Amino acid sequence: MNKSKLPGVGTSIFTVVSKMAKEHNAINLAQGFPNFPVDSTLINTINEVSKKDTHQYCPMQGLEQLREKIKHIILNQYNRSLKVKNILITAGATQGIYTCIQALVKKEDEVIILDPSYDCYEVPVLLCGAKPIRIKLNNSFLPDWDKIEEAFNSKTRMIIINTPHNPSGRNWDLSDFEKLEEIMNKFPNSLVLSDEVYEFISFEKKHISVHQRKNLFEKCISVSSFGKTLHITGWKIGYLVASDEIMKEILKVHQYLVFAVNSVAQHALNSYLKKINTIDIKDMYQKKRDLFSSKMKNSRFSLMPCDGTYFQLACYSKISNESDAKFVEYLIKEHNVAAIPVSGFYKNMDDQKMIRFCFAKDDATLINATKLLCKI
């Protein structure tokens, strides 16, 4: 008898590819973590705060001063006024997503997930005894609203949205949010979980946030990531925003899942946020995206539009007819560059001959990798 609660869940594609890349000493453009130094000001800040009385529990919901800083960031960025009680510090965005789903989704509910999607969405739905409903994005990796609306019914408890989108790098249009609001009005018991971890990494096409959509405030949870914004992924610290009623339920789970998040990190971020400008983050990644794309012009890969995130999709159909998983293996073993097969983001392993590169790397790494890729 199979006693597993997750019999269909195996090792993630990110773990598999990164292990293979390490074994073959390949340049790792697969997993989404930066390889360049953290801002020295942040390092100095954490050194300073670690010498102070910052080593005991922070309040369960998070350091109030840090939540005040976040409140002002949201006001300045999106013109949304919040109270600190509507903000929760989390042990990374993944914990925030897991906590939301556990708190708000019940057995036999349905949760709509838009494919291709990040792999942390489905598992907490399954652990609730709920049903994930996977709806494929259109060929431009934007929502197919006819299919999405058709999937909504009285059992739909939540839709999970992600913009800027991983893996495609696309940003939603205003019309997408207007259509979402129309559907949510028809299904008042449904909620929106908005994964916005790449919100400060948008380029020519500006990111639109749920924080700018007043009609969604009372039924929406937004999830953000200091790890992505400040390229400190190993700190595993983020935050979420929700209305009073929703936050009350989320806190019931959060207190027993992690209780309180790393106190030194919270104190360091509280000091550091006064010293940065989020525009600088966007500009840095735009330069990296442009460097990568310019160096790939002489390759046989076709690059897809990239509105945001630090990922670049590339079609390899002019090079090979192999599956994306096989092609990634070939890239690693024969050309010493690692990428992620996009099929790994689909429930049905949909293979469109596309792979995902991460350009959150130092310039030397990007130049060396593109030289190898242009030889294929």
C-alpha cells in the first residue's frame, strides 16, 4: 500500500539539472540565483546589527519597523495605503505561498494554476485535499481568459497568478487585470494569490501589481521576496500583504509553521531599506538582459520577449528536434552550459522546444556562456 501523501511528486527539475551541471562542471544558467556579490552596504549593515541585541525572537508577524518600511515602499511604488497589520514577514516567498494555501483552501476546493508555473504552487493544494486545476497560458505566455473563466465554478477557492512571470518573463497587461476583476465579481467566494516576487525587475513594459487594483484588495494576497529583489536568495525572507480578514486566517497557520522569521535578517533589512532605490535593481538586471541578448544574436537560438524577471526563454527548434529535457542534457554534457527545460513547468510536461536561461550572473559568466552557446 502506498502511504505517500504526494505519490506523484518527485525530485524537482531544478535539483536534477543543477546536480548534472555540477557533475559536468557546466556554467549554471539553470537555477535562479545570482552569482555576483551582495551589496557591500548590506553586508556592513548585517555585521553592525549582529553586534546588537537582535538575536532573540522578533514578533510573530515580523519586526514592526520593517513592516513600516514595506508599507512606505508599497505606498511609493503603487500608491496603496496599508496598515502594518496587513503585512506579514515570511521565511521566503515559498513559505508565504504555502501558508496562504494551507490557511485558506479546504478539502475538495479547487485552485486554478496557470501553466507554465512555478513548482511550489501545486503541492500545498494537494496537501489540503483540494484539486489543482491547471490552465495553459496562450502562445505568448499570457492568460487565455476564455479557458480561465470556463474553469471557474462554485468550488473555485483561489486562482494563483504570477507577474512578472516565471519562466516566461512576461508581464500582464491592464486588460488582463480588468478581465480577472470581472471574473472575481462573478465568483465572490474566490480569492487571488498573486506571486509578485520579481515585481522590481521589470523593463520596458511596466509591471502592474494587484496593489494598484482596488477591486481586488479585499480578496487578494500578494507575495513578495527580498531574496529576489536584493539578490539574497539564501536569506529566505519575504513578505505578504492581505486584508484584515484574510490575514487573520493566515496568521493562524504562520504561528505554527515558523512562528517568527530570522531576527538578524529583519533588523538588517530594516536598516538597509533606507539606503536603496528600487530603480537601481531594475536597471542592473536590464543591462544583464541586454548583454545576454546581444551576445546571443549570432546563435541559432530564438529569444522570446522578456518583460521582467531575470529569466530568458529561448527556442532551440532550429538546432534540434529532441525533447527539451534531452536537449538540456546535451547542452550540459556537450557544451558545458546548463538551462532548464520549460516542460518542467507544465503539469502535462508540454514540450515546445524551449529552455529557460537565468541571466542573474556576472558579466564574465554571461559572456563565457554565450560564447559556448553561439558555437552550437
